[in-house]
Amino acid sequence: MTEPLTTAFSMPTPRPGVIDPAPDPAHPRNELSRRVFPDGHHGWLATGHATVRAILADSRFSARTELLHSPLADLGPLPPASPGSFLHLDAPEHTRYRKLLSGRFTARRIQLLTERVAQLSTECLDAMERHGGPLDLVTSFAQPIPALTICELLGVPETDRDRFQHLVTTLVAVLNDPDTPLDQGIAALEETQEYMRDLVAAKRSAPTDDLLGDLTTTDLASSELTGIGVLLLIGGYETTANTLALGTHTLLRHPELVPALHAHPDRTVEELIRYLTPVHTLTRSALEDVELAGHTIEAGESVALSLQAANHDPAAFTNPDTFDPDRNTHGHLSFGHGIHHCLGHHLARLELRTALPALLSRFPTLRLAVPAREITMRPDSLGISGVGRLPVTW
């Protein structure tokens, strides 16, 4: 039996001068291999692009939390997903929620937020300019933009936005840190759920023209609306905030790429998303015996899916460990695949292609304020990469 997955699924240790998103070259890129999970479960690791994509599209593999074993930490038995948490549901329950939400996340609907996202970016940049450097780009830029965008989408009142941003940053921090005491994590989640329940109740009594306001006119129960709100809050905030920070770090370390960002923001942002793969790991559980890549995955066995390795698979992308803004990124798996393909992918792209060029246009001399070796990855037990701090100046 091979080593526990904790050694294979953490981001590579940052080397002096670079945080390298490519899989550890010492780790073999097998399509599918046996692994022992941190809790002792004997499961599988999938790294090949074709295999990971096939599993994500196969209804014989479940996303239900109570069936999964985490490849990143020994979390013990996990409870079933709460009402509305469709990310961890299978069809037909997942289908019901997805149908209600998908029309509200189309490219056309999200495009209507373009002006507002640009305004939020400008407000953050104005505040940065008033403050002056050095400052932490994570807390001053990368976190506020997606948090405030989600506020806009869900219909959080202006007067609540500071509290809302505090709630989400605290919740995500404690959920990501495997050393967080359980009671602290539960307390942060309950406080966020309580706020969302109050917001749903307010929308029911006085519907507003926003996502939650619209959903109060459906047959969804208040508990389901609360779960949807919390899920969209975490999903819409965490990955985009991390990509903004890691993307800025990548561009600062490779300034020759900045002209491509300004000339072709869509293409360059898409390559950043593939190259960085902020959601680097997902997990599925086999509902029945499945023959795949020359192996039999037995019913009940968990499969850890390395999106990071799949997006750096030479069989799918030429020279995958090189950042290439001219690359054809079609088929990358940073937003997943299949029925759980990220609902908010249009929104994430909009925020990234708006905020990153705005940042580097406003501050063309932006640079790290500390030696590159001091920029380190933060603790991670959710399969999402991020930096704890990114001190910059200009």
C-alpha cells in the first residue's frame, strides 16, 4: 500500500521565488492508483485528465458527503448535506436545485453585473491608493471584490456588508484550517447560517429584485434557501478570492505576461485558471463496482480526483507546466465537469478579467513588498489553494 494521501494532495512546498502550481515532479502522474486515505480508508487517486473527466461525468460516482472519505485530512464520518447544499447531492435532488438556479447564472445574466464589478474593483483600488503601500493584497483587494459581488448577487443590504464580509472571511478561514477546534468551526458556520436565515426571512416579507428575492417566489423552503445562500456565499467567494491573489502573484513574478493580460484578458485569465487550478481536489464515491483505466473501483470506495494534476496532464495540454496565454485551454477542469460543473463560472471569469487588469493598470509598478520566499500557502483541508498574505507595494 502506498503512502497516505496527505503527502500527495498538498500544494508543493513553495520554493524561493515561486509558488509552483504544477504537481510535484516526484509524484507519479498515474491515471488511477491505489491510496490509503488519512482516516485509513483504502481508496483511489485519479490524476489523468481523461480519467478525472470520466469520473466527474459518471452517475455511478456520488458526491454525497456521508459516502466520502477526505483525501486531505481525517475528518471522521461526515453528515449528509444540509437542505439546499446541492453541491453534495446527486440526481434527482441535485437536478431540482440546479434547474431553479441555472437560469440566474447564464452568461447573459452575469454580463449585467459587469458595470457593478468594475465599480467595486475601482472602489477597492481607490482605498488602496489612499492607504498607500505596503499592504496585504489579500485583505485589501482579493477578498473584498468577490465578497461584495456575492452581496450584490444575493441582495445583502448595504448596511450589512461589512458584517457579511467578516462572516465569510472568518468562516472560510476556520473551515480551511485543519487545526481549527471543531467547536470554533461549528460556531462560525452557525453564525453565518443564522444571518442567512434572517436575510431569507426579510426577503420573504418584502421580496427584492435579486437572487434570494427571486427564489422566495419558488417552492423552496426557508431551510433550503438558507443552505443555497451559504453554499453560494462560500463557493462564490473562496475560489475567486484565491485566484485573484494567486493570479496577481503569478503576474508579479512573471511581468512579461502582463501585456498579454491587457491585450487579451479573456484568454490570459482562462490560462491562469487552468495553470493555478485553485480547487485542486474533489472526491467521489463509487455507488457500484466500476471498471475504469484497467482497474475495478469497488462500491463504497472513495476516489480522490486531482484537478491540479489533470490540468497539468501532458496528454491533455502541451507543456502543461508552462504558463502560456496563447494556449488552447478548452477542456480544463478548474470548474469541474458534469452535473456539478461550477454554477458560477461565468461570474468568476467576469470578476477576474475585470479586476486583474484594473489592478495592474492602476499600479503598473506593483511589486512584492517582502522576499518571494516569505509568500506561503495557507493551511488547506477543503482542497482549495490560497495564500495567507500577499504584501505588496508600488
